[in-house]
Amino acid sequence: MRSRTQGYTSHVLVLAGLVILVLWGLLPGDRAPGRVAPPGGGWDTTDRNVKSNRNLHRALTLVRGSSMAELRRRAEAVDATAVSDTLASHYGQVVKLTGVLHLRPGWGGLPDDPTLYGGSAPWVLTVDRGPEVTLVLCGAESVSGEGRRVSVYGYPAGVAQPDAPVGAAPQLVLVGRSEPL
């Protein structure tokens, strides 16, 4: 027959295990609408640098697993400056930006391994009423062409420092899909 102390001990161990799982984020919790916890854990909210925070891979995984219709449905139209200024609060959120596309070949702001983002050159979006945003576009429908006005739907992945004069502001990096306007 089990003693009363052994019964309490097993209950305490079970409760401690549940607390650990919740703290590690393995159990579903309350999430803000439109936010997604990526496979393999959460977003790195302490490191804004897209070259070191691993959020680029997380965002690519989510975009590749989402249709354009799904991204469009979940997107929130945002101001690029506000997203860049409060980046940690926008990780896992699908955002919508509108502007003009420009190809940026040879730009060193992203990780050195281009296979991480599909091997294509990054695009830059000159946002309506805001700063330039570096884009990693997924899918054939996303490459709308130089100088085209587009809406882009995707996940912020961090910021990158462009190969530009000293003092140039870091650019927000968004991983997503685009559609012409």
C-alpha cells in the first residue's frame, strides 16, 4: 500500500512537469490572433540581426507552408517604421506592406548562404510612406518584377545592415509573398 507522502510526491512531480512544459512553450497557450509559433520553438526576440537570430529560417518555413490566400487573410497592414521600432512584438505576425520592388543583387545584408532563402537575390521594397524594406520573396508568383507596385504579405525576420555608407540605417527584413497591384 502506498503511503500518503508518496501520493503527494507523485502529484507534485506531475505538476512540476506541466509547469516546465508550459514554460518551454510545448503546450498550446493563448496567442494573439494572426500569430503563429513556428516549428521548433519561438522567435529570437533578443537578437534583431537577421544574420544571427535564426528568425529568417523560421519565417521561410512558415511562408513556404502558407498559401497566398492564407497570408492575405491573416495579414495586418502596418507601418514599416513601427514594425522596425517594435520588432519583437511583430515576430510571428503576418504583416502587409505596399510599395515598389527593386532587385538588390550582391547585397550583403543577409546571411552568406543564399540557399537559406531560395538562392535568389534579395528584393528591396520602397514602401509607401516609410523606409526601404529588404524582402526575401518565396514562390514564383512572388517575383513580380523590377519597378512594379506590389503588396507584400509576410513575416518580419529581423533587421539587416545594407552595404552602404557608414551610418546607414538597418533595414527591416520581411519574408513573404508579393502580388502586383
